[in-house]
Amino acid sequence: MNVFRLSGDVSHLLAILILLMKIWKTRSCAGISGKSQILFALVYTTRYLDLFTSFISPYNTAMKVFFIASSYATIYLIYLKFKATYDRNHDTFRMEFLVLPVLVLAFVVNHDFTPLEILWTFSIYLESVAILPQLFMVSKTGQAETITSHYLFALGMYRALYIVNWVYRYYFEGFYDLIAIIAGVVQTVLYCDFFYLYVTKVLKGKQLTLPA
Amino acid sequence: QVNKQNKDEL
């Protein structure tokens, strides 16, 4: 565990808390893509099956349990508790366009052809593109609430910080995992456009709006 | 060194 990895985890934790708080305090999930949240729940469920097979540390277990539980809680808030506020007309990205190619890729490019390893690989690939329905929704409506921008920024920073962590681990531990690295870079690149808007608009006190 | 068992990351 190095400082970049820890910062990445904290950023990830913060993103989830911001999202849950936004929905809970405003009693509304307007502007949030339920589809991205379903994909994230699928990501955590398939990745953390090793909770049943291997124990790493109390920290590791606690974070995994939190990520799984919070992702289902978010889905509950969007599709049940506050479903009247869910903006389904703008959440039109087709999930199967992401899930199916990623599933095929996980079967073809993996470290080991075993069920747990394929599911882990699937989850890594899926995470890299899971935010697309959310970004698609923002581009469709042309704007995002400031709190939603903070959520997206923290979520994007999490994998960006992991990349620095991987560079660090490569140099100081001789450790690297190409599947995680490539997927992590793809994931971070998808946020670049948003990062630019966040720095040039949201940090200057303006709402995030896209040029028409 | 290829990762397989070292899944300590989240």
C-alpha cells in the first residue's frame, strides 16, 4: 500500500459518498444514470467474489463489502425509493453494447482460464467503460449539477491515482498487471474531456454546461 | 512478473 493507492481508494470512497449524499439530501436522482450504477454493481459483484476464497486484510474486506453494498443501495434509491425523479428519458445508453463485447474480451484476454479469473477480468474491463451511460446522459442534457460534477471528478481521479500507484509499484516492487493497467488507462482517458470541463468551469464556480 | 494471485488492489 502506497500513498497513491490509498489516495485512489479515498477518492473512490468519496465519490460514492458524494453520490449517496446528493440523492439522499435532495431526495432526487435527477441527472444520475441508473444504467452506470447497474454496471458498477455488476463490476463489484463479479470482482469481489474472492471475498469467499481469500482473505487479504480487514481494510481490503471492509472496502469490498462497502463497494458492493453501496452500489446496490444506490440502485435501490434510483429505481425504487426515488424512482419518480429518475430521468429515464435521458438514460438511453444500451448496456448490452458494453457488457457483451467486454464479456467476450474477458474470455479471450485473461491471465488464467478459470471462472473466478474470467469474472475478475470481466469486471476490470467493464469498470473501464461503466461510466459511459453517465457521460452520455450528461452530453445529452448538455449539463450536470455541480454536485454530480464533483462525483464524476472523484470517480475519475480514483483510477488516475491508481495509474500512478502502478507506476510506483513497477519501479519499487517490480510488480505490474497489464490487464489492470490498460483498462485503467482507458478508463481514465474517458474522463479527460470531463476533467477539462471540470477544471475550466466547475472549479471557477460555474455550472458544468456543454457547448451546444 | 504477471499478476494472478496478487489481488490486493480494489
